Amino acid sequence: MFSQAIIPVIVIKNAQHATALGQTLVDNGLPIAEVTLRTESALLSIQAMSQIEGLQVGAGTVLTVEQARQAIESGATFLVSPGIHQDVIEYAQSQSIPIIPGITSPSEMAKAIDLGLDTVKFFPAEALGGIKLLKAIASVYPHIKIMPTGGISPSNVLDYLALDSVIACGGSWMVPEDLVKAQDFDTIAGLIKEAVQLSTPLNN
């Protein structure tokens, strides 16, 4: 599903910043973005970023079928939810769009499997107990791929990525909201390069 081991989780409050940010991701070796639907500019940002050649753009924090529909129409090629919203999952499946819902327990993992999913998000990863809990859940569902998100940083991302069950990690440290707002794309470029270098052995 993903060509990268690290998925930038992005909050954009001004859609005019979206194209420059998306191009910065591509130019610095991390051509993927999960744009969270937490702002009024999110859908316009997805639309703008979906026009950038080589950039895989998804929508995060998808809570309703209407949000899913709008995100797909705006160009999102994958959807991410913080929890299991069955109606959203079934809608995404009807549109042949990958969706990754958040799970916090074995029971929620079982529910995701019952809905025909083979990839889930472990969220909020660090707040839930981090790698220790993730290992426990993954040990009984070894065929399911997991994307930990929430509290992921350069100090722990490699520990998560070392797990066989982990397909990628979601993180926002390389695209901090304050730097996006300030349009400080040079600093963002440096953070992206560092993230790519950190995960390069796992991408190869």
C-alpha cells in the first residue's frame, strides 16, 4: 500500500501552502502525505496536492461517509480513521479505496478483520502503551499489517519499524504545523531529509 516507511501526518490551515508543502515532500524523497480533515482547508489542500506528480495523497481523521466521499472526490487515494467507523469502512470498500482505521485492542482488531481489512492503524500508539502493547496484539494477529501513529518521533520510530507487523509509521515531526504556517519550507525540507535518511535502510 505504501512505498515509504514513514507517512507524514499533516495539518494545513491555509490551502495556499499545500502545493509548496507537497512539492517539498516530493523533492526531498518522501512523496506521500496524510492530510488530516481537521481544518476547513483540508479538502482544498488534498485537491491541490493530488495534482503534484509522484505524490501519494490520503485523507486522515475521516469520521463520516460524507467526509470520505468528499476526500475521494478531492483526490485522496487512501483514507485513515482514528477508530472503526463501519459505515465509512464499507463506503471506502465500495469505492475500492484503501482505508486504515485505528484500533486500540484485540477486540477492535478482530472487528477490523471481520470487516475484511488487512491493515489497521494503532492509535494513539505511545499513549496506549507503545511497542509493548503493539507486540502483544500483533502476536495473535500476525497476518495483519499495522501503522502506529501518535507519539511517533525520531527517537522511537526505528523501534516500531523493526517489528514485522509494522508496515509504516505515521508522524508529524517533519511537517510541524507552525513551520507550515510560517511557510518555512527550507527547514521542513531538512526535517524531511532527516526522516528519509532515518528510514532508508527499511525502504530498501
